[in-house]
Amino acid sequence: MKANEIRELSVAELNEKLVELNKELFNLRFQHAVNQLDNPLRMKAVKKDIARVNTIIREKESADQK
């Protein structure tokens, strides 16, 4: 997911997206543990998406406080 796409979402939508990404990461970790993971690079991409969403949430919360 691109940062520009994420910035267009509201804080509530970002929180929902964060929950979805965390669930997906959990499932990927589970698949990795039982050796059923097809694409291990997907875990890295999901982690980066989680970091992007967290960063943009903090930016928006910081902008609201100013």
C-alpha cells in the first residue's frame, strides 16, 4: 500500500486498516510456523504497511493537537 493512499484515509479508517494488517500478520506468522507460507516476503511487506499506518496516524493526531 502506498503512503499517498494511506494519507487519504481518516483516522477511524486507519485504525480499521491497522487491525486488518495485524490479523494478516498473525496469520502469516502462523503459516510460517507450520511451514505453509508460500511467500515469506509478504510478512516483510505487511510489517512495513503497519509501520506506515502507525506513522500516518501519529502525524494526523499531532496535526490535530496543534
